[in-house]
Amino acid sequence: MNVELEHFSRIPIGALRSVEQQPGLTTKPVGLWVGVKGEGGWEDWCRSNGLLLDRLIYRYDVALAADANILCIGDNAALDAFDEQFGGHREDAASGLDQTNPADPPLITSFRRQAAHGHRPRMRYIDWQRVAADYDGILVAPVIEARRSDPQLMPWYYSWDADGGCIWNVRAIGAITPNI
């Protein structure tokens, strides 16, 4: 996948470092989040939705190292294979569903209704430690709307809003430069 990447922040970034992934099954990895430049990227998503604009203050161009081992996902089949290989169910993910919040997204509202009738959904998450054992980061571009639009299928992917991903191994970054 040959794409131009950028990172946005509300404060200047300091020295980069590798980060360990959280144990167990979680929704998103930890690391330097990058977006693909242009339409469909993080800046485009924020501006199109009028959200998180305060996170667009500092812009950095990110170049991957020549030997970066980034998992690139670009279609339904690749995303399904990734989910099958690294995904799993968390029984405790349904905890807290008895509390209501009018700001909840439709996915959580649906799960709350199910919980009210005694059904505890088994939500699917990713074992990012296992992913990090094989890769330096992940890029999903373009965003695969067919999977995002069905949060019951892949709840972990429901909040993947823009073309881009996360780099957790600093050696995968060839250069990061401010773009003023």
C-alpha cells in the first residue's frame, strides 16, 4: 500500500517511542495514529463531521521506514481474515449495559435493549498483543464501510472512522516532520 500518511495533534509531539499493546481483547491498538492524506483521511473525516477539530492543530507528515512491517488491509476479504485470525469474544464487554445515556451510539443503544431483556451480547474484539507480535502497525485504507455499518458483525471496527491506522513500533517510522 503506497499512501501518504499524516498525524494530527492538539499539542506538539515529543520524542517517539514504541508502545506495548494492552493485554486481552480491546477495540483499538495503542500507538501513533496516522491518517491517509486527502479524502477519506482523518482531517477530512473531522472537518466533514464537524468533530474533534481541536485535534487538528499540529500536522505532521509521516514516512514509513523501508523495512516497516505494516499490516495493510484494503478490502472486505482482508478485514474478515484479520478479524478471524486475531479476533475473539469478550463476555465482560457487556458490563455496564444497564446504565442509559442519550448520547450512546446506535450500537450501544441496541445492546442496552438486548441486556434489558436478559440477553448479554458477546462482543468481538481484537488481541492487539498478538497482532503486535507479528506487525509494527496496521493500516486500513480505504475504510470498509460494509463492515463499519454492521456493528454487530465487528464492533471493534465500528469506531474506525477514517482511512488510516496505528503504528506501535517506532522503528517502522522512517521520518516524521512538521507540516506547517
